[in-house]
Amino acid sequence: MDLALWIEFIIKGFILIFAVLTGFAYLTLYERRALARIQTRIGPNRAGPQGFFQPVADAVKLIFKEELTPAKADKVLFVLAPIMTVVPAMILAAVIPLGTQFTLPFLNRPVTLYVSDINVGVLYLTAIASIAVYGIVLAGWSSNNKYAMLGGLRSSAQMISYELSLGLCFVIAILLGNSMSLLDIVEAQKSVWFVVIQPVGALIFMVTTLAEVNRAPFDMPEAEQELAAGYHSEYSGMKFALFFMAEYEKMIVISMIAATLFFGGFREFWFLQGTVFSVDHFWWLGPIYLLLKVVVLLFLMIWVRATWPRIRYDRLMAFGWKVLLPLSLALVFITALGILLANQFGAIYIWTIPVLSILAGLIAVLLVNMSLRRKVAHA
Amino acid sequence: MTPDLIAFFVLALIAIAAALGMLLGRNVVYSALFLVLNFGTVAVFYILLDAPFIALTQVSVYAGAIMVLFLFVIMLLGTETLPVSKALPWQRPLAFVLALILAGEAGYLLFFRKVTSGTIPQPVQTFGSPQAVGQALFNQYLLPFEVTSVLLLIAMVGAIVLTIKEKGGQGK
């Protein structure tokens, strides 16, 4: 491996982490403003024009806050836990392609717009996402506080349960893209986005990712009323900021993953193909398209938070295991069947996938509805 | 020394230290974390051997799923620290003898075996790629694969049967 490649890796890594960090700062502002708008308030608008410097003010405040460490806490793990939460969130984005490639002026060197395109990119995502559970569990345990402990246990149970359905949604995208490399998956969506072929799969993906990043309505681990903020109730100052940071960074990265797997990634909208607005024409359009998609997906997450109340914990687990898991298994089967039919009898049969999967989704909704009714009748 | 060799020795040191820490630690949570570190190091070994698929599977299955469940159970039971030395009396001598036998065997193989040095053939480009592993799993090893899945299913059903409440108990 030559030196230039090393330098390229390091520069790209720095740029990516810087981008995710800036994104985190402005996502907090975006969320507060959007939530305020939905609740007919104005939101933070004092620091700078339209509250533009609010994240800076927040950061300064958090840095100067007093840091407390409980006397009976496990000191080593107490310090380690926020770090173990934030690092996976930051390195998760490494395999996501932001665009194609361009040639560096003067040096005549092709530069790709992704840190690494490994042939097991999707597996990298699942591996790193599963590591992220540790930080939260250990934060709950090391605080030596019953509320924090319960929060940590809840979150680990929840994240493990929803990881299964999430993994199956990854499988759907792998099947459709015929590769585990995210770049290949994006290129396979040139003409048709996977959300069109597998709409129910995309929906399940978005629901499970909400649970994975512990966002409302699945923000069980930090239910304020029951758990006094959950796993991070003993944390303050910069250590708390790291947990906060991890949650919002994960929101960004997971929106990037959703955009890459189901919404065409950095590719232009299908009707812009072959025009000057195509990524093949101007390489710098790739990151812009991806950013647009991410902003829309993030708005959906914020919207959900503003609209839906929290689900009760046992129902959350029942929903994950009894509804989402069988449904996503069925979707994997349907997808494989559709691809087989398309390979055997012609490309038109690929449309059996959306028809059958919407049917499966409707059956699932009906069954849930019936069982809920039975419960109400019993009560 | 090539960079690969240096990386190997550093990783080996970390792996051994993590394993020792796991065995000797008196706090079960720390032991579990040392085991996670060990799994992570082994995953890096796989990457050094040009098998990223196996490496990432190792991380997501062992470090990501199994050890999280271990931690979960440890915390749920609240048995973080071991009671001071309640080992069975015959355990230590037996372990000592077994360890001696193992060391002897390893030493014999290392020093007295007739070895002719040869070159290890370079693995083919597609070795350990997802496609290759999948092909091997579903053609050559189909029966063991299916048997394993049946075993796991039985274990799962068993766990559910054990936790289910008897009928006629407290209603929902």
C-alpha cells in the first residue's frame, strides 16, 4: 500500500467524521425547530440568524457544565461507556458511498467518494451496529443506579430484538442488489429504486431503525416518567453530550443507510437520468442528492417523534418478535421468489414482489387488528 | 520483520492478555468484556488472513449477539462479583496436570517433529468471499447446515417452553 493511498484514506476519514459531527450539531437545531413548528411554537431563534449559532452555544454550555461521577460507580466503565457508544456511531459511515469518483486537478489522481468499498459492506454495518449496544448496557450497569440499570437492560433487549428484523431487511436489499457491496447496491437502483420493488421492506427497515437508535416511539430506554432518563441518568456535562451525540449521529448514519439501500443512494431521481442533472455528468451532485434524501428521512423521524406516543414495553417486544420478525421473514421469501421468477420467465415478473409483499403487509395488519380486538373484548 | 509479522505479534499479545484477563478477573462483567476484546482481536486476525467475511461474521455473531446476551444475563441475575474462592478441592491439581500434559504435547510437536520448510500456497482471490462461503455452505455442507438449524430451532422451542406459564395461572 503506497503512501498516497494512506494519506487519501486519512483525509477522507477526517472529512467524513467532520461531516457527521457538523451534521449532528445542526440536526439538533433542525429537530428543535421542526418540533416547534409542529407544536406551533417558534423554537430557538435567538443565537444568530434563525438560531443558526444555537449548536455552538449548546456546545459551550455542555463543556462548562460540572461533571459528576457517582461515588459507588464503576469508574473505569463509567468513563468508557460513552466512548463505546459514540465511536461505533462515527465509524459506521465508512462504507457508505457518497458518490462516484472524480479526478484530482494537478495531481491527476482519481479519488473515490467513499472511504472504503469492501465486498462485505452490509455485514460491516450490522457488525458495527451490534457493537453499539455495549456502551448503553455498560452505562446502565456502571452507574450503580437501579433506574439506569433498568434502562440499560431494556435497551439491550430492545436492540437485540429489532436487530433481527433489521438484518432481514438488509438481506432483502442484498438479494435485490445481488451483492453485499453498498456501491453495487446503489448502482443496481439506477433505474428503479428498491423502495418501489419492496415498499413493505423499506417500511419495516425504517421502523426497526427507529428502535435501533432508541428514538420515539421506541425510546423505551430513556422513558422519563418511569426511569428518570434511563441509562444516562447519572451522566452530566460532556459525558452526557457524548450519548446525545451518539444518538443523533446514528440517526444521520441510519438515514444514509436507508437512503442507500432503498432510495437509490447518491443516484439521481430516475427521471433525471441522462440529463445534465445526472451523477454521471457532474460527480459533485452525488453527495447533494444523498443529503437531500437524508434530510427528508430525518424529517420523517422527527415527525414521528412529534406525533406518536411511546409504546408500552411489553407491546414493543411483542411487536418486534410476533409481527415484524415473521413479516420480514415472509418478505425475504417473497423477494427471493420474485427474483427467481424474473430470472426464469422474464424481467416483468419482478413485479410479483411488490404485489405479494403489500398483500403480506395487509394480512399482518389485519391479524394484529383482530388480536387487539380480541384482547379488548376479553378485558 | 514485515509489518504483517509485527501486527501479528501485537495482536497475539492482546489476544493472550485479554484471555488471561478473562480467566483471572474476579468481576464477571469485566471478564465478559475481556472476552469481547478477545473476539475482536480474533476478528482482526481473520482480516489479516484476507477473510473479511468471516471477520465481520465473528464480530456480529460473537461480540455483537452472544456476548450481549451474556452481559444481559449477568446483570439480570446481579451476580457480578464471584464469592471468594469456593473452588472444588480437586479442581486445581487436575487443572495443573491437564495443563502440563497440553504443554508437553505442544512442546513435542514444536521441537521434535520432523518439519520440512515449504511455501504455503497463496489462497485464490475469491477465497472466503461471501459467494464462496455461501456456495460451500449450501452445496458441500448442506446437511450439517440444516442439522444445525434444526438443533437451534429445538433449543429455541425449549427455551420458550421453559418460560411459558402454566394454563390456569394468573390471567393477562
